[in-house]
Amino acid sequence: MYSEKVMDHFQNPRNVGEIEDASGVGTVGNAKCGDIMRIYLDIDDETHVIRDCKFKTFGCGAAVATSSMATEMVKGKTIEEAMQVTNKAVMEALDGLPPVKVHCSLLAEEAIHAALWDYAEKHEIRIEGLQKPKSDISEHDADEEY
Ligand code: FES
């Protein structure tokens, strides 16, 4: 049911932990399943390159695997490039997720966006395409196609 890559990232998640004095921190939850995700970003203020990214979660296995992959994918990218790391891109990189688990991949995407929003607010910058994050993503589950 799960791809080998999903199992690998679930069993050996990359980038678990926190970053002290992070440039941006984002926390989102999904009230429907009760899972919570927090993402920490370390961003170079001059180049806007994401030097490091870590996550902590009270989440299911699919949330762990997608966050592990998402943090790997945004590391070393600029903020603008990281905005292209959607939950769909993360799922593709993991060779797919079962349909009922697609919403779990949104936790990582939304938490990264929330951390970028935090960074943008602190530095009074505007990030193209970034919208104010929701703290509960189950609200926008309804607009997502499964
Ligand atoms: Fe809640 Fe997966 S069931 S994130």
C-alpha cells in the first residue's frame, strides 16, 4: 500500500528536530485527525537560501514521510524555489500516497508556508504567491480534490 520511499522516510525520517533561533517557524494542525506539524527554517537573509529545515510532528506515518521528504526538498533552495515544493511534488518524489492519505501531505506544505510567512513578517518582505496560513488545514481540505 505504501511505496518503498514512503516506508524509508517514515522509518528513517530526515531533519527531525528543531532549530534554535530559527528564521521562521510555522505550526499547523488538522482538526479532523488531530495531527500537528511544526517546521523550522534557517534562512540566509541576503540570498534568501534556506540553509536548514527541521520538523517536529504529532502526525501519522504519511505526515512523517511527507515532511521528511519536503524538508529535504526545500533545503538549499531559495524562498521562491521552495514555494514550488507543493504537496503534489512531494508525493511524486515519494512515488505516491494512498488517496486517503493525500491530506497528510498538506500538513508539511502548509507548515513550510506558515514558517515562510513568519519569516516574511519578521523581515517585512512579501513572498510572491504566499498567502496567510491557516492554523487548521482541515478547513481547506474541502477545497482539495482527492
Ligand atoms: Fe492526520 Fe495523516 S491522518 S496527518
